[in-house]
Amino acid sequence: RGPMDALPGEASCPICLEYFRDPVSIHCGHHFCRSCIERCWEWPTAGFVCPRCRDTAPERSLRPSRELARVLEIARRLSRGEALGIGDEEEEREEECRRHREPLEVFCKEDGALLCAICRESRAHRAHTVLPVPEAAREYKGQIQAQLQTLKDDRDKLLEFREAEMRRNWEYLEKTEAERQRILSQFQGLRLSLEEHSRHLLARLGDLERDIGKVQEENVTSLTKEISRLDTRVQELEEKCRQPARTFLQVTRDSRMELLGPAGLGKENLQLPPSPLPELEKKIRHFREENILLEETLRGFQDILMFELPEKMTVTLDPSTAHPQLLVAPDGSSVSWESARDPPGDGPEPGTDPLGAGTGTDPPVDGPGPGPSTDPSVLGREGVTAGRRCWDVQVAPAGSWALGVARETPGSGGETPGSAEWELWSMGLCQGQFWALTSLERIPLFPMRVPSSVRVALDYERGQVAFFDADKRSLIFAFPAASFKGQSVHPWFLVWGEGSRI
């Protein structure tokens, strides 16, 4: 590849792919035709983006490249001159037949070769179609011109399509930016509102603390005065009691009555100040009730976000992980309990608790599949290793069922969940009672109506698994944060009993 072969690519505009016309340079140093870059920047978004390196500038900058324009003109002349030189040389070389030294007057269409009169009459070309050179050149040039026009038309259509695509992309970018600003504005407003409400509650709490301090100070002052009075009275009586008997008895009757107190009983009328504590207790209780209501409101708001924010995914059941008593639909969209499929000795015995399986305490059950299975359960094909995901599950009111997620523990052989190699986070219904289930324990849940659809929400980074009534959009149960330890987490389903279906 010579320098002249590389010239068209180096001297061409990256947008129209032709030689530069009125070349200009932009902020990043790349060159374009003025009309091409102005057309690209006709619908700017947050800035002016270079179509080649994607560098963005806040302001438009077009600098004419006169030196490049002069170099391009020289390159065009050089390219044309070289092409003409090669053509003339070849034409001179091919002007005569090398074999017969006769003029090349006709063109053989079958062999695509120029022939002299002697070659034309030879056995090799006698049966071929030949045309005079000018006529053949006109015919082929016409075909090339037609193809060239088609290519130019196709190129123009692609250029228009590219411009339309760029315009749509910029429109989409503007829409996404508008959505970003709207989200930031909404959450900023919500944050400011919450901060203002927090300041208001803290100010009220501060007023309550000041009231308590004021009451405490008044009570202490009053009680201190009363204690001081009683101390003085005690001191007086102690001093009288220490007097000699003759001196003590020489006091008048009125003096004795004064010393002994009312009715001569020696009792003091103790005056306790009224206690403001019941009123303060009432204020504190009212404040706590308001905060409980606020906490419930905020918790409901968090539940709504937990319900709405995860990305919804479609789960396909994996028949190879299903217990032999389960029937998985061919499209992997449902699983049901099939008592007719029960092999002898398989599955939970009648009257046993199906949700006891999953704790790893049931005896192994032999049957087809990749490994031992103590639960009538099945996995979803899709594994989650990052992000927030959710999926909705339709549950039948009959039988018992459970659903959630299963994590394969490191070093396990990929056996079916229910063996010790899998850890579960799930919830389910058994004999009218809801349970939260893990591999180690069962937690009874408060009474509730049986939902027709349950949403499982998984936040992998936070290690959170939550279950919602998908119709009411209300939280059923959420497990405390756990660690999935970088392992793949799969949807997990269990059905047991006649008519049970997920």
C-alpha cells in the first residue's frame, strides 16, 4: 500500500467520507467539512460533541483550516495526475497486440480482453461476442455509471438515515436528561421537606425538654424552701429539748402549745407542691404517638420504593432441578403438584409439614434429577449476581406453597435446593398459616389474607429479600440484610398438596 493509496482515507471527512470541503477544526483538534459538522450540531444537547472522539465542549468552536484546504487541493491534483499518468502508460502499452503487433480494435465480452483483427478470427475467440472498443467502453461505462448512481443514492439515504438517527438520539438524550433533572428535583424537594419536618419535630422536642427543665427547677426550688423551713423547725425543737428541766418546764402554756404544734400533738402540716408530672407524661405520650404515625408513613413510603424500584425480570423454571413429584410446564412458566407422578416412597408423607423441608432435616428422597432433593421444589434458570431484581408469582389458593431465593454455597455440587448445599430465603403458606423460611428456621407471620400474586424483590448488594402482595402493593415480610458472598442467587419455588400450583 503506497502513500497515494492512503491519501483518500487521510484526506476525507469522517462524516461524509469524501474529500474535505471547506475544512474546519473543532475544540478537540479533529477536522470536518463545515457543512457536515454544522449539520451534526444542529440539535445540541448538553454540549457540542465531537462525532469522532465524543469529546464535549460547552461552546461551539469552528476554526477554518486554510492550510489543510491548500494541501487538499495539491493532493487532488497529484491524485488526478498520477491516475492520468498510469492510464496513459497502460493505454500506450495496450495499444498494440503483443503477439501480432496489430492495433487492438475489438473487445471480447466472454474473456474480457482487447483483441486485434487476427486474434478475433482465431479459434479461441471466433465463437465469442466482440464489440468495437469505443462501443464496449460506452456499454460498460453506462453500467458502471448506473451502479455508481445507485451507490450514491444508497449513500445519500444512509446519510439521511444517520442524520435522523442522530437527531432521535439527541432527542432521547434530552428526554433522559429531563427525566434525570426531574428525579433530582423531586428527591431534592422531598429531602428538603423531610429535613424541614425533622427540624420542626426536634424544635417541639426541645420545647418539651425546656418545659421539663423549668418544672424541675420550680419543684426543686419549692421543695428546697420547705426542707429549709423544716430544718429550722427541727433545730429549734432540738435546742428546747437540750434545755435543763427547770428551765424547760418554766415556759408558759402558750409557749408549750407553740412548740408542740396544733392540738398539742407536735405535728407539722407538710405542704407538698402539686406535681406537674402527669401533664408532662401526657405531652410525651402524645408526641410519641405522632412519631409512631410518622414512622409508619415513612415505612410505607420505603415499602413503595422497594416495590417499584427493582427491575422486573421474567423467570423460567428449570425442569432439571425439579423434584419428581412436580410437573413443570414445557415453557417453564408454571409448576404444579402431580400426585399421579408420585414414585413409591417419594415426597413428604401424608400429614407431614411440607414447609419443614428446606431446613435440611428431612431424609433424602431418591429420584431422577441432578442430585438429592428433600423438597418438592424447583429453581429458576436465571441467576442474579448484581443489582435489584423482582418477579411476580401467581399462586393458587389450594395446597401449600413457598417461594423466594436460593443461594448455592461455595464448593457445592449444584444439587437441588433442600440439601445442605443451598441456603434459602423464602416465605410460604402451609395449612392456612404464613411462614418466613430460611435453611435453619421458620418464623410465623401475622394472619393475613392469601394473596393471589406475590412479588419477590431482591437487592443483591444490600443482601435484602422482600415479599409483597402484588395486588395491594403492600409489604408481607422482609428478611434482615444478609450477604450473598458473590454467589449466584436463583428464584426458588415449592408446591405441595392437591391442587397446589405456582
